[in-house]
Amino acid sequence: MRQGSAVHELITIALHEGSDVVVLRRCTQSACRATGLTGSPLVRLTTVVSEAGEHLLGASGLTARLSLEVTDVVRVTVRFGWREARRPASALLSAATRLLDEARLLSPGDGGPHELLLAQRAPAPVSSAGELAAQARVKLTGAGTAADLIDALRTQNHQLLAALEESQRQQEELQRLNAELEETNAGVMALYSELTSELQATNSGVVALYAELEEKTRQLELAHEYKTRFWANVSHELRSPVNSVIALARLLDSGTDPLTEEQRRQVALVQASGSTLLALVDELLDVAKAESGRLEPHFAEVDLRALLYQLRGTLQGTTQPGVRLRIPEGVGLGLLVTDEVMLTRVLRNVLSNALKFTVEGSVTLDVTEASGEGGSRFVFHVQDTGVGIAAEELDRVFEEFYQVRGPHQRGRAGTGLGLPYARRLTELLGGRLTLDSEIGRGTGVTVEIPASPDRPAAKTGHAAATGRARPVAGSVVVVDDDEAFVAAVRPLLDEVAGSATFLGDGTHAVATVERERPDAVLLDLNMPGVDGYEVYRLLAAHPATARTPVVVLTALDVADVDRSRLARVRAVLNKSRLTAADLADALSGSAAPAATQPPPADPPLPATAQPTRADPPLPATVPPPRADPLSSTAEERR
């Protein structure tokens, strides 16, 4: 009992059997209602009291005292008392602590009874505590209590019946839901079976499609292999006669018998046309090599002033009347390390393209240096005042073989490879090519490349023959089936070799070399019957000819030669504009073993010949930079 509190006892009930617990529960409900305690607090108190009575039932001297305890608040309290050493369950005490305002087990003193206190706070009373207790006692005494007990039992029965009805209703609902679920499961199984059948049919179609794709892939691989063979054959079959035409035209121009002015002009036209055709063939082949990743740049220091001077001299003759070509001197710019041939091809393609479609105004090339996070870069910007390109065509002009249709194309033949080829070469140099154009306002092309590559520059070149003591070889054996090329190479051999023996095929090559014991063998690769690879294998396998130096002369691109089958050849030279200096270097052994022959410069036209728009000569005072065998023409553009 708390200090300063007043306790008004209401009733004390001895608990002997279950009906006594029911009476205690009912009395607790009546006392709560009398004090204004209703709702959830009433239910919690009566439930805990009932549970405690049921649990302690049977203990010796068990009683329950119901009272009102008044301090600063009014509380309904129930005190259970018993004499034997019996303790309520821990779960009951824990639940009572959570549900009631106070629930605690009181320890007995000096052999006194055990007590369990359960209390719940009631609302503040309107009347005095004594009057409130008197009202509660009236409700707890007399026949009213028994009547209330019967009413409570009747209410509980109604509640039980309602609970049973609700349970039955829920059971019926559960049965209905189970039936619906079974129907749904049946539908799901039917859908699953249908989907399984469709999936099996789809899988069969996918397997068939996959097999078809594999067959298409095999056909594409075979077509790619055929294309590779086609390019190799084109390289030999087209380059060989074109090289022979150019070489023979050079011989006509440099012969002992002087030519007339008309003859010199015609020979110059033959050389220019041959150079144009060779440039077109080489450009087509380089596009294919760039696609397959076999076109690699060769970096070296570039004399930018000489390069720009060469472009000015080469393209000046292609300008139309009323069009000004402006190319700077290139003075005052820093060091540029790149592939000179590729850069020349890019600028020549872009400038020729601008000149082709500019009928009045100007074509201007500006060269500047710029610095950025990636280091110093050179920016080449070509601006023309030509017809321009529509916005919807700007991306398509970089498609291979695509040409913008319109009146401006009349009389201007082309392949549609100029811009795609220039962009691909620019990317190989580590840069980028962008285009900006508008109909009627001209076109601007920007080529931006790094001032130096990330990797060390690999300089290429061959030794000059100037001042070399000739001949450098006593005798040579030439194995080549191309009579035109043999006729063109004879004068070169007269300069570098004492004597030469010529074979039209490789059938008797080993026997001839064994008999003649030459200082070197000049060997063509593509020959009918026994080709150059087989001849070289036979020479290397024969003890008498194994140490004879072999120089390969081929119309193929050097990158297309199978080096694994030519492991010990002294050099591999391309027939395109072969010079005596090249042969001298190879025969003397000054060239690196199996070295790649750099592209030589285009031969200048005779001073009296009329230059063509495709290949005008360089001014005699211009020191030519590293040679560019792919002389782009004005007809190889958009």
C-alpha cells in the first residue's frame, strides 16, 4: 500500500473453484464500470485478473480482495493472497506488467501470506472517493450481482455463437477461394503447356536460324578470302602492266634519239595517264588494307615547308579559271613528326576536292599549331567557296563510293573514295577529320593531327646512289615472266651490273644459277608454273646456290608478301618506278635484309610536256619531300 493513500475495500472473495473466478471477474467488471473505467482498460484488468485467478486456483487460503485505492489518482486494485509457497508464472507476470498500470508480486513477511497486486488507474471521479466506493459496493451486493453474472454468461454465449458463425463463414469463404485457386491452377497449367509447346517450336526455329547463320558466316568468311585473293591478283595484274607503261615511257623520253616536241608531249601524257591509273589502283588497294588493319604509318620528321610547296605546285594547274588557290609558306611552324606520305595524300585529297567543286572564289589552306591536354597538335583547315553540301548529306559523304548527286557532278567523274580515304588516313595518324558545309556557302574541312606520335619515329628511306662506283655486281640472273618489265629494267641493270641473264620462268632457275654463279638473283614472285616462292625454296635447298643473294622484285604491295617464305632474301623491292639506286643498294647489301622499299617520288614530267590536271609537275626548284606514290587526282573525290 502506498503512503498517503486511502483504501476503500469493496469485496473479498474466497477462490475455491472455477465459478468463484467467474464471480471475481464479474465483480471486477462491475467495480470498473462504477468508477468510470471502461473500454480497453476494463478488458485488460478483468482479463489479467481472470488469468491470475485461474492460475492460482487451488492454492491454500486463496482470496481476492477488490478495492479502490485513492492517492492523487483513483485506482481499481485486486490483491490475491495465499499461504503456501506458490508463485505465478513468469509469462503471466510479464503480461500483467505490460497490460496494467501496476502488477507486482509482494514477498511475505514473517510467515505472512503471499500477495499479487494488480491495479488499473480509473478516471478522476466527479464525487468523493467514499461516495464512489459506496456506489461500487451497491453494485457488488444483492441479487444484482447474480443477475449480472447470468447476463455475462448469456453475453458470452452470444459471443461464442457469433464467433462460431464467423468461423463457419470464413471456412466457407476459404473453401470458395480454394476452388477458385484450383481453377486458376488448371488455367495456369494449360497456359504453361501452351507456352511450352510454343517455346519448343521457337527453339526449333532458333536452332534452324542459328544453323543458317553459321552457314552464312562460313560463306562470308569464304567471300572475304576470295576478296583477299582478288586484291592480291588485282595488285599484280594491274600494277605490272601500268608500271611497265610508265617505265617504257620514261625510256622513250631518255633515249639517245631526241624526240620531237609533239612526241615529247605524247610521251608525257602517257606517263601522266599511267601515274593517274596507278594512283587510283593503289588508293583502292590501300582502302582495302586500311579496312583490314594492314596499313601502318611510318613516322619521320616532316619538312612542312617543302610539303606545302609541293602541294602548291602540284595543284595550281588544277584550279578553274577565276579560282585562287592559297597555300601558306609554312614558315615559323614547329617540328612535325608524322607519316609524310599519308599527310600529303590527306591534304591533296581535301584540296583537290575543294578545287573540283569551286568554280569561282578561292580555296584556302590555313596551318596552325594548338596545344591541349594531349600535347601539341597541327591543325590544317581547308575552306572553299564552292557549291557546298546539304546538311542531310554531311554524314553520307564519308561513305565509300557515295557521291552527292546534282548538276555539279556533270563532267566530274570520281570514285567516291576521296573523303573516306582521307578520314581513314587521318585516324591512322592519330588525328581526326571533320567537315562543315552549307549549300551555296562552301565547305570547310579541318584535319587535326598530333605534332609527334606516342611511339618513337621510324624513319624510312634508301641510300642515294649519287657518287657510287658502278657496277656494284659483276653478274645477275633475272627470273621474271613480264617482258615489258624486263625491257624497262635492262637499262637499270646496265648501270649497276656487269652482265645479266634473263629467264622467263622458274623452271630452269636453279640450274642456271648453279651454272652462271652470279653475284645475285633478281626474282619475281608471281609467275606461271613454278612461282617465285618455290624458286627461292629450291635455291635455298641446293648446296651450290644456297649462299647466292636473292633480291625480290614484285608488283605486289610489300605488306602483302609472305615474309615467312622469304626469310633470308636480301631485299624486297616494289616494281613501281624502280630506280638504279634501289638496285644498287640491294645488290651491294647496304639495304636492310628483306627491307620494305619506301614509295619513291613521282617522276617529274619533261619540261616541254604539257602537264595534265591529274598529275602536274613540281617546280624544278622545289626539293620534293618523302615520295607519295598515290598521286590523288581531281577525279577521286566526293
